[in-house]
Amino acid sequence: MDQRVSRSLCRSSSGRRRPSLMRSRAGVSFVYATVALGVMLVLGLVFLQIGLNSTKWAYSHYRDQQAFALAESGIDRAIWMMQACVEGDDGVNTALAVTEAETAAGVVRTYTSPTYTLPTGTFRFVAKAPYKGYYGTAEVLATGIAKNGNVEEVFTVMKPVFPPPGGSDKIPAACFKHAMFSDHNLIVNGGPEVLGHPEVGGAGLYANGNITFSGTSSVVYGPLIATGQIFGTTTQVPASAGRYEKAPRVPMPTIDLDHFRSIADAIYVGNPVKFTSGHDASTGTYEDPKIIFVDGTVEIAGNFDGVGMIVATKGVKVTGSVTYGSPGSSWAFLTAGTFTTKGTAQIHGLVYAHNAAGTAEFIGTGTPNIFGAVVADVITINGDYTVEWDGEAVNIDELPGTARRMYPPVVDTIFWERV
């Protein structure tokens, strides 16, 4: 019996598991399962965050690309505007016109485009000429703004290349098409009468700045045009002639003194050289005027016949009446210095005072009568005076800026950069 009991006990001990060992293994399995689930949850969250970040990055990149495309549209718009016509759409080429002499003097001109709106956002550009003092170049910075506010900029350097002028496209520069033109603010003092004769192609007043009327007794025939604002009141003929503010800037062509010296029919040197009367340019024509060059200052009083020009390096002073000796005569008086007149002097001719490296001023005191036009960097006239645009002298081919290009430029891009 003891042997049977012993075998029975042995079978019992080897055929059944102990309860404590089973509980221990079940606990370990639960821990493993919990850890695995935790790891899977963490990995799921990580992958979810990566997916969200990728979506967010992709959306931001998409908006960046939209802003970049808008900025490129600004560059394309600038090129199109420059190539649209000689002056450029909205006058962009005129606004950026800088001569070689002005470039050497450090002159920089700027044009700011309107803001253009597309379904994806907006773009605009700012153009400056020249780029870092290189004559004939322009820089353009275009800005694109996507709808979500992302901003991108593209910077380019361009070179507008004009074809050579034709033989039948010679017209006066735009600044000569006004009875009075000032490259700065224009203050109209006293009670002048300014006759622009718009019916024959001449306008009233134009200023690269503000126009201010100091009184109410002035009369202007033709429109008032300013790149800035127009202040004060005046009588306009006709009343509907118009007051135009924020107009495009109109450049003044440089007086190439070396050129005029080289082609002059007569050269004088002195401070001053006095011309009293009897100067005859009867052999001159609008295509080939008689040219008198003065290296210094000149004092003028007397009659002038024919078609001609007086070019003075340092200034012109009118001490008496400067009148045509015969009908059909036309004279232009050009100086890089100051043009002054006083008293009741009469001037028959175009006055052009411009200095690319400084300021050439027209100063008139008393009651001068000017039949032609006054175009200067700065105009200062006091009293009851008359300025009447006659449209004759502006036909002289040797005037600065009379050779206008017939065809718009072809714009070459020489540098491009994503800012």
C-alpha cells in the first residue's frame, strides 16, 4: 500500500501545475502586452505627428511657392511694361531715364508700380536706375504676397536695349512741350499769364514736384500737371483744362557742352561776353541751326535773326529786350548755370537751364515777357509776367532730347536672385 500511495503522490505532483507559478506567468504576459500597446500607441502618435507636420510643411511650401510665383509675376510685369512702348507702360521708361552725365553725378531715379491682385495673392515691384552706377541699367525688386501672408522677393538687374533712332522720328523732349516746366517744386508768384496754347501742342505748367499758387490773379492756359500735389487756386482756360497730380516724372535731357563746342559756328570765352545786337543766323535752319558757344557767362540785349542757339557754360543774363529781328526767326538759349532777367525785358525764344550735376535756375524779376518757353531745374519769377509757348524753337533738332527713339527697348536680364 505504501508503494501505491507513493506512486499516486508522485503522479499528483508531476501532473498538476502549482497555482503560484501560473499566476506569475500570467502577470508577465500582461506587462508585455501593456508595454507593446504603449509602444504601438507612442509610435502611432509619432507617425501621426509626422504626418501632420508633413501636411503643414507641404501647405506652407505650397504657399511659399505661390508667393514666389507672384514675385516672379512682378518681374515679368516690369519687363512687359518696359517693352510696351518707348515711354514704357505708365511712363516707367521715362521715370527711369538717367543720362550718362547724370549717372556720373550719382543721380538715381525710382519707379514704384501699383499693387496687382490675383486670386492667389498680390504683387508689386520697385525699379531703380541705374544699378550701382552702371549707365544704362536698372534694378527691379519684386514682392509677392500669398493669401496666407507668405512673402517672397525676387531681385533682378536689367539692361533695356533701344534700337537706333530712325530718320523721321525727331520730336522735342516732353519737357519742352510746356510753357513753364520745373524739375523741382514750382511756386507761381504774382499775377502772371501763362499761355500754353494746347490747341497747337503746348501745355500749361508741369513740375517734377508740387505746384503752388501764391495768389488768385494768375491765369494759365492749359492743364496743370505735377508729380506731387497742386496747391492754391488760379484761373484756367478752358476751365476744364484739368489739374493732374501724382503724374509720372518727366526727365530733362542733359546739355552736352562738349558736343556743342565741337559743332559751334562761333566760340567766345569770357565773364561776361556781351551780345548787344545784330546777331544773324539767317543761314541757320531747324535741321542745322547756327550755334554760338560761350565758355563762361553771357549778357544779351538786342535783335537776333534766323534760327540759332546760344549755349553758355556758366550762365546767361538778359539786360534788355532779346527780340527776333525778323518773322520766322527762332532762338534757343541753353545754359548749365543761372539764367536771369529783370525789368521789362522781352525774350523771344526758348530758355533751357539745366545742370545734371547741380541746379540751374531761371530767375525773373519785374515784368518780363517770354515768348517761347521756360524750362529749368528751378524757376523763380516774381511780378506780373507773361510766358507764352510758341512752339517754334522746340523744332530745332540740336535741342537736347529732340532725337526720340521710335521703337521700345528689348530688355535683357543680366542678373537674377531669389532674395
